[in-house]
Amino acid sequence: MEVRPTKAEKLFLKLGYNLFYDLFEEVMDDSFWIKEPWYRYSKVSQTFAVYAELLAYEPFKHILKAIKKQRPPMESEVGGPLFKFVRNVLAHFPLFESRDEIWISKELVNWQKDGLTIDRFLKKFSGHTEVKI
């Protein structure tokens, strides 16, 4: 059975990809790295947010499952959760103005409730050997 995107999905994907690629091109340009730290931080944070929304599109989840079988074990196991971890830190702790200021602690990530996404990631991967890409 062939699944085609609906009109609404096409609109979302078009807008999302256009914005993602615009942000990606800006971040990859050498001039980006001489801009103010807060500006760079906000653009990188926005890039993670847009990409996370695109990954929520159901057909992409099937592709990502297939890719996991083709990558080294720990790389594929940690890749998606690591992306989600970074995205969640940026989204749920908008307390910083540059990447150099970012820090988290068990107490901070659990300020509201233990066991949420960031805490689960840290518990799951704490003590594992470094993953080299």
C-alpha cells in the first residue's frame, strides 16, 4: 500500500523543510560564527525545534527504524534520544543566552518531577562508553 502525504502534510513539510534548510545554510556559513552568542544560540535552538517537528511526521519514523539497523549499535541507539535530549534542554530550559552558559544538574532537570525525558536519557546512558561517530 502506497501512502502519499495529504495536502496539509505537504504544506507542513514544505514550510518545515524550507525553514530547516534556510537555518542550516545560515549556521554552516562561516559568517554565522562571528555573530553575537545569543543570536547563534537562538538560531541553533530554532533549528533543533524545526527538525524535531519534522521527525514527528509518521512516515519518517519508519525510515529511522530502518536506518538503525544499518548503523553501529550504540550510535543508532543513542542518536535519536541524544537529539531529543538536546532539543528538550534547549526548549525546556530557555534560561541561557549562549551555548557556553548551558549547564544542567539532576536537581535542575527534576525541578518539577523526576523521570521526565531529560532525566530518563541521563539515567539510561550514564556510565556507557563514549560513542564515536
